[in-house]
Amino acid sequence: MITAFVRSVGRYGLFCWDCGVSAWRHGVRWDRVMGEASKLGVRSFGVLAVMALFVGTNLAIQGHAAFSALGAQSLVGMFVALAGVREVCPLLAGTMVAAKAGTEMTAQLAVMRTKEQIDALEVMAIDPRAELVVPPLLGIMIALPALTIISIAIALGSSVAVAVWQLGLEYGDYVDWLVSNITVFDLTAAMIKALVFAVVIATVSGWFGFFSERGPIGVGSATNKAVVVMCIVCITLNFFLTTVLYG
């Protein structure tokens, strides 16, 4: 099992290297990149907005429940700011894009492998990595940081609404604690996490789709494995990124 895992990691690393080399040699079709970014942003905005809305409300409620026992309700804003900006919102956007855009990319590539369309591109001397993997990769790298910022804004806004109207906290005090605990470094760290997650999502999706087994079973298996691996890797990397950035 360990040998198979190491072999898979090696194949994945070579696939990422080949994608980089293909982009360097054949150039980047920026019209497709922007199209992928736009499509991802439009399709993901509604779902992400709803998820971020309730994440913000839940953070406020849980923070109030924890700090009210200590008589420190004013610290709820600090808790929401630190947890939402540094951890929850980047992970929320990353896992949502992995589940939506990542699985779609894997399924499309797996179907193309089944229909031998990828083989046809290679026969025509067209690099399938430069044509099929690089544009979605760059598109996700553009869209995911923007979606992360949007999720942060929505989550913080919904937390203010719940804190003031439901929990009875004072508006000015709450917002002051909220804003004063969000720094440029925190937002930059969130963007770094989003970029790392974007690379993981696109390359893992591409790898599983590119080397999937043929047939409907192969398509389903590749898609299922891709979303599981993407989520596990993103959550694991989030730990290491947090350790490096804040440790």
C-alpha cells in the first residue's frame, strides 16, 4: 500500500511538471482562462453566498455561547474575525469549488478519455495538458481568491446582523472588535491559501480525470476519488499553511 501511494504521488508530481512545461512551451490561451474563471465565478457565487451567510451566523452564535459564560460578550467580534478570515472562509470556498468545479473537470476529462478524445488530440500533435488542464487551472487560480473575499464579506456581514438583532450585542462595540482584528496580513494569508487550494483542486482533478479508467464506472470512480483527495489535501495543507503563517 505504501509503495502504491508513493508511486501515485510520483505520477501526480510528474503530471504537474508536465502541465507546467506544456504551458511554457505552447503558451496560454487567455480567452479560455478568463472564460473558465468567469464560468466558475458565476456558477459558484449563489451556492457560496448561501453557505457563507450561515457560516457567519453560526460563528456569531457559537462565539456568543462561549464568551457569554465568561462575561466577555464583547469579544465575539474578535472571535468571528479571527476564525472566519483566517480559517473558515478560505476552507469554505476551497471545498465548495472542489466539490463543484473540481468534480466537473474530472468528469469531463474522464469522459474524454473514455471517448478517446484525449488520444485524438495527441495524434494531432496537440498537447492535451496545455489544452485541457492549464486553462481551468489558471481560471480557478483567478476565481478562487475572489470567491474567498466574497465569502469573507458575506460571513462577516451576516454575523453582524445576528449579533445585533438576535443576540442583542451593541453594534458599534461589535463592529469595532470585528474590524480591528482583521489585518492586511490576514487577508493576504487568506489569498495565499486560496491560491494553494486552487492549484490543488485543478491539478488533482486533472490528474484523476486524465488517467481515469475507461467506461462509466471509471468516470464515476475518478470523480469520487478526486473530490475525496482534494478535500483531504486542502484541509491538510491548511494546517501547514496556518503553522507557517501564524506559528
